[in-house]
Amino acid sequence: MSRGYSTLDRRQLLRMFGALTAAGVTGSLAAACGADSDDGLRRSGLTIRVGLVIPSSGPYARIGADIERGFRLYLASNDNLLGPHNVDLRTADEGDNPESALAAVTSLANQGVVAIAGVANPDALPMIALEMQNRQLPLVNPHAAPGTLTNALFVWRVGAVLGDAGRAIADHAIKLGSRAYILWDTTSSGAAEAERFRISFTDLGGTIINDPNALSSSAEYRTPGLDDLSARLGEADDLNADVIFAAFSGDEARQVLEAYRASRLTIPLLGTPSLTETVDLATLGTELPERVYTSMYYAPDLNNDANRRFVTEYHREHGTQPSGYAMAAYDAGAVLSRALSAVAGEPTGAQVNRALSQLGQIDSPRGTWTFNINRSPQQKWYLRRLGYDGMVPANLLDTDLLVVG
């Protein structure tokens, strides 16, 4: 562990801070997380329309629910203000495909919003980016965006770029050994993370033992999906894998965790954030699988004041720890608030977009981060271990990984 304080110390700090909720931390939460804590003297008297696009169904529904929780918590913590303005929040269901997501964005744009937050499906962003450019409206995206959107001038990522998670954890994987076995789902997100892990791991001198170029590979196990999952895990063991990397979400992620637990393998299972953050961990029963680690730019037990306040407020509202997606959506509110504070008078989308490019360092529950030249986060990634926080299944901070961005 790379910190000078213990796991127990972090738990104690979070629980001690929980006692402060009775005294009320809402008013100070937004300021501590890098937002403007606007009081009545600074209100503009204007009401602006802001859009929120999240899915209610499909493979990204759980992430969408977390995005909505995080963004609404920011507004509630900031007296329903973004910058000095009152907010009329307009929501739209992005559905389960790129076309329905584009329709949701178009609907909000037609309602006169000055900015939009959300969109959980990365596949929808290329089409949406063109719409935002045509409308001169900023989109602040709390999930993950394809790395190809480098010229999308009106799309601001406060989550990550697809592949960042695979890249970050490859640096840890090579320290455990030079032989890795990869599993991934059929989504473009899973494929992007698996490919980035493969490239990063092999660049560091490792070998992907079920890569098509590995002579020892079984052809049926080179494809994505869950077919013969127990046999795939057995092959990883037979081929002397040092680590297994898995990029799955939702119910498929749960199946991977359950199959790995049943296999009783001692090979560490490394994964993307979605491997454990899109699963109701309570459904895994009283025995969590051991040696499961994920990479993420956030952990609920990070030791900073902003995070302790955020976790306390989130737990008070929802009775659970926040995911990284909820935290990123909270930051979406924070960056929009700072940008709107920098625009004089009644804002336009183009003015808000310009202000977003001038924010500089952003203080957040994840730590300090900035937008890079491609409007993506330059941020630290963390290794998290699946385990118990008291009696509650959680993603526990293990150590720092890379700064990616």
C-alpha cells in the first residue's frame, strides 16, 4: 500500500464524518468539491434550462441511474443553482441505442437548454458530438467516450476515455507476472478496454496467452462473450496465467464474478470499473470472490475532505456508497457551475463551452484533475480491491496506479 495511513484509518475517518450529517453538511459540500457555493446575495435571478440524458433501460441503465443520482445530488447540495442561476432541469431518456440517445439530445436542445449532462452509451457520442457542434451546446459526459472524439469541441468528458481503465491496470498486472488471459463482453466498451489492456501489457513485455497470435491458444476462446466461461477460466489456469483481465458489465459481470468464485482459482482477477460497479454486490451472497481488483479514477474511501463530505451526503440520500459514475456526474454539475459563474449575464451554450475551456484545476472527491487539450480528464487512477467495508461489500482503495490523460 502506498499511503502512510491504514485501511482502518480511512474507515474510521468516513464513519466519524458520518456523524456530522446531523449538523448538516449540504451547504459546504459543493464548495469543497470545487463548485461555487452561491448564497442568496449572488443569485442572478435568472432561471436557465439544463438537460440531463440518462437511460432507463438497456445495458447502461445502472450507470444511467448513478449518473442521475450524482447530478441531482449536486443540484440539491447547491440550492438548485448552477453558478448564480436557478436551474430548470429537463430530463430525457436516452433509450438503449445511439439513435434514441441522439433523439433525446435533440429534444432537449429544442427546449432551449444551455448545456446537457449525461449520456451513458459511448456508441452514441459520435453522432451526438456532431449535433452539439451544430447547436453550439456543450455536453458534459460522466461515463466514457471513444478516444476518437479528439475534435469534438463541444463534448467534455468528466469520466474517462474508453481504454483508460485497461491501460491503467496493465501497469499493475505486469508486476504480478508476464502472462495474462483476457475475457471481454460483446459491447464496444468491453472490446476497447480489452484491446487497450492487450496493447499496454504487451508493450510492457507481457504476453496475452489467449491472443490469436499465441500458438498455445484454443481458437474457441479468442472471441468475446460468456460461452464456456468455466472452461475459459480452466484454460487460463492450464496455460499458467499470472493474471486474468475481464471487461464486463451488468449481469454478465455478475456471472463472471460468480464463475471465478466457483473456480477457486488463485490467479488474480483484474478488471474494468464496470466489473464490480454495475453489479449489486449484495447479490453475490455472504462470500465475495477473493483477489478481485479493478482500476478506477475514484474510490469511496479516498482520504480527502471533499470526498468525505460527498460520501456522507450521498449515503444520507441513498443509503449506499457512491460509484465512480455518480461521482463523475456530481463533478459534471461542479464544472458547469464554475463555467456558468464565469459568464456575465444570461448565458448561451457557446459562452458556457468557452468558459469550460478556461477552468484550470478542478478540486473533486477524486482528487485534483484538469481537462486536457482533448477535453478529457488528466487524472490519477487507483487500484481497488473487492472486499468488505465492515459488513458491506465495497470497492476498497488499495493503491495508486497511473496518471492518465
